[in-house]
Amino acid sequence: MRFFTHAAVVAVFLFAGGASVAEIEATCDEVYLGDKDQPDWDMLTFTYCPGADVSHQIVLHIVEPNDCSTPVLNANPRIYFYNWQTPQSAYFCNDMNATRSEDFYATELGNGYYQVDFSLGGGVKVSNPLDNMSMMVQYGANWSEQEHFYNVVGANPDLNGDGVVNLSDIPIYSDFSSGTRPYDPRADFNHDGNINLTDTQFFSAHFNDVCP
């Protein structure tokens, strides 16, 4: 839970590939991450890969905090993902040694709504802590207004974080799918709470993915 100092932001995530819809519910001064059916699960999940070919769409609603109904126009928002603690569990293809991804810019839809379409390139390292990836929303003049969405989980077939999905990832994924390793949302590519055949098909489809 984070408190706003300026405008309130509501983000609706529409995931490709038939994955479930995750919503961020907000009042004027605080944000809740997660699904309406799991309000205590303060986690935002999505899937990405080194090949950066999993498309996502985010709709942001930005309103003034005083009345929670006046939309903020011409906000020009952008988003990026970053690691907020070490050791890092995520990397980004734009710079594998950096702590943050590239910027993704939104298109204004009107009435305070903004749409971001993006495909993030990168991977994960499941030997490192789960909850150290975050999303930043910036908007306003020179992007001076911002809000962090912490505890973002990026599911990714590059499970050892070496920049490519290859033979070295197979034993790790096999341990997850067989139950040898405990459940980890970073290997649950469709976010249904199970690591099974559907996830195996995704893993196979992205085998040999490498950062562009």
C-alpha cells in the first residue's frame, strides 16, 4: 500500500495470451495492488521474456486527489520497471547490468485515461528474492510526479537470468513443474496458481529466446 502526494492513479492491466485481468483499485489517497478476489495478495504479476515478444497493455486513470473525480489531462505518463533491492531477481535487455528497464510512453485516451502498450525484454533469477521488482509511473511536467508499484512479479522462462532460454533453464523449470521445488510465481507463466502443461507449452515456445 502506497499513499499519493498528488494525483491518484488507477491502473488496469490487460494481459495477452488469455491470462487473467489484474486490477489496481484506488481511493484518492491510497493504492491497492492485486485482484479483487484476493485483496490481501499485494502483488502484480505479468509475463515477459528475453525475446520481448509478449505484448501487454496498461490503462492508467489519473485523477486529482481532492475530489477523486476530476481527471488529469495532458499528464503524458510513462512507465518503467526496476529492481529496488539487492540481490536483483530481474534483469532488463536494454542494459543487463542496469537496475531498470527502458521507458514505455502512454497514449492519451481522454478523460484522464492513458494507455501503455509494451513488450518488456529480460529475465529472472529464481535463486534471488521474489519481491524486488517494481513498476514506476511518472507523469506531469518533466515527469516530476511519480508513484511506485512495489512487489511486481515478472514470470519468465529465463529462470537463471543469463540472457537466454536454453538447456540450463530446463532442470530449473522441471523442478518447478514436478513439484521438487516449491511453487514460484516466476515460473507460473499464465498466473493460475499452478505450474503445469500450459506453462510447459509457454516455456517450449520461448526456448532459445535471447535478448534482441
